[in-house]
Amino acid sequence: MPRTSLKKTLPAAVWLTLSLAALIIGLAPTAHAQEKPYFVTYSADLEEPGNLEIETKTALAQPDNSNKYSATALEFEYGVLAWWTSELYLDGQVTLEDSTIFTGFRIENRFRPLMHDHKINPVLYIEYENVSGADKTLLEVVGHDGQSDLSEPNGEARRESEHEAELKLILSSNVKDWNIAENFIAEKNLGHEPWEFGYALGVSRPLRSAASGRACTFCAEKFLAGVEAYGGLGDTASLTLRNTSHYIAPVVEWQLPKGLRLSFSPGFGLTSSSLNRVYRFGVACEFSQIGNWFHPGRNAFQPDHRSAQ
């Protein structure tokens, strides 16, 4: 294979993510990002009411006997109420020696019925997906999803339209500095397909629990580390682990000033149906009380000190 420049070799979605990160850093007010470092697993954390978080989640992988790809989900997460967070995802991907395409959107809502912290904190998740068969973001794995589904040429895969509803029961516990999260997933194509099932599990904690009490960027408490596992559980016709994909993935997150978060995760496939490797990285930034930006008495990018307390 002839050698190409770095810009041609590095997928376009990566350049888009880096450009968006630079823009977010320049505009972001001070805020405190709450979410855990997971890419697939959800904890019980919701967005603070009035706050907006913008995040990119990028997955890079290569199915067997196919081309490398980079798929990015651009996420807008808004805190509607203390117990309700709503999100919009815009998905796209680029496959080397193929094409770059927009693959669809998702609308997600999470509801937390118990507001105070308990031993187990439940969250109810409802999502509508309108994506094509070319979507490769791997935000969840259900049913008999496998790397063969990621190998079709974009021109063929994009003809398949997937209108799906997804339900999740999210259970999350905080034990001292540890977070433990379990997700049970049920997904249904709104045509005549059976229900498909999956799971995601995550464990994480900051590298150091006690805050230093001073502003810092490289302090150990600014880094979170953990691991997540996720995979498919078959469908109503065959509830099984056979011929399903499963992954285990260490995760690390760095919380930077201005509410910026950087995260990275190398994932390892555990079955023949899985991708051998999937590398994920994310950039996220939280904007405090965006409704106040339009208040005549307040500067649009003035820090909201309430959210930093």
C-alpha cells in the first residue's frame, strides 16, 4: 500500500473532533462536569437543570477483511429538570477507501425517580433512533450485532433504514470513591423484528479522592480510571450468549479547567463475532445555565459560580 500523508491517513472524523474541541475550549465558561468516564455504560448522573453539555464520542476500528473506519456521535445533553435529562445525537462515519456519510440521529431521555443518593440508584432510559445500516458508532451492542455488520460498503449499508426504540434500566451505586453501574438494554426495530437485548457494566473511581483545595490541572483527583464491559444477549427468539459480541475496555478521563473533559478507551473483543480492537476517545464540555446567556444583565460567557460550588 502506498504511503500517504498523516492528514489523509487519519480519518476525517478525528480532525472534526479536534477542531470542535479547540472551539469548545475557547468558548467554554467555568462549569463542573459530573459524568463518569464510560463510553457505553450509563451511571445515575444527570445533567444539572439549565446546563448544556456538548460531547463527541469517536470509535476507530477495522473489521476483519474490511477497511478502517472512524465513527463519531456528536451529543447535545441538556438538563431539563433535576430528574430529567434529554439528549440529541448526530452520527456520522468515514471509512477509508469508501466514503464519508451522515448516518442518522438519536433522541434520548433519562428519568431518575429517586433524587437522593441510595445504595442503588435507578434511572429509566428511553431512546428513539433513526439511523442507517451504515452507523458504526457502537454506542451499544445488542442481539447478535457483530463485526460483519460493520463490513458492508457504505453505499449498500446506507440503504437500510433503522427506526428503533431502545429502553434501558440503569442501576448505579456509589461506594466511597467507587462508582458501579449496570445497564440492561432492550431494543426493538419498529418494523417486525424481535426485541434484542444487551448489557453494559462499568466500575470507576478518581485516582485520588481527597481534593487538594487548590486549582490545578495535573492533580491526581482530576483523573478518573476504570473499566467497562458490554455485549449482546441475543433476542426474544434466542436469548443466548452464543454468536454474540462482547468487549472489555479500560477507560480513563482527564477533567480540565472550564468544564472540559478528555477521555480515552481501548476496547478488546472477546469473541469471534467482536471487533479485535476498538479505540474510543471523547471530548466534552459543559456550559452553565445557557438560558442566562440571553439575559440582558449578564455576559454570555461569564462564569456561573454557582455551578462550580
